[in-house]
Amino acid sequence: MKEDAYRRYIREVIRAILRGIVLFLLSISLIITQDKHSILTQLFLPDGSIKIALPALVFLFSVIYIWYYTCLGAKIMRRKIQIYIGYTRAIIVASTMAMALQYF
């Protein structure tokens, strides 16, 4: 891979991870402000609505999105990127477990 293409690839991966983190944080803030228990089960109840469960679905989507792009970024063997990806994955796993224990 040429150096210029390699740098563009790094920038694209970092931008994608940052977009995913913004989406992740917005979905967490919506879930916390709604403060509903069993958010995902609201989809399957007769009186449930997608409006209640949408932040949880966005949260799950953003976790998958970030994890996918960290896997793509893990192929790059640069120390700074690897440290950034490791911290990002640790934050994602810890906050996903905390959200799962609290709300799902």
C-alpha cells in the first residue's frame, strides 16, 4: 500500500470511529434521559412504541459500527492507532456492560 493511500485509510478509519463515538454518546444520553426500564421489550408490547426503543437500537447499532471500524483499524500496525483502538474498545465494552446491566 502506498504511503498516501495508507494515510487516507488511517484518516477514514479514525473519522468513522469518531462518528460512531458521537452516535454512541448521543444514544447513551437519550437512554439515560428517558430512564425507562426494559427499553427493548417496549417494542414487543402492544402499547410500546418505536420512539421509546429507538435510542437502544441506535446504541446497539453504534456499538457494532465502532467495533467494525476498530477491527479495520487494528489491521494498521501503528502504535498510536493501536493504543487509541484499545482504549476505544475498552470504553465500548465497559459502557455496554453497564448499560446492559442497568437498562436491559
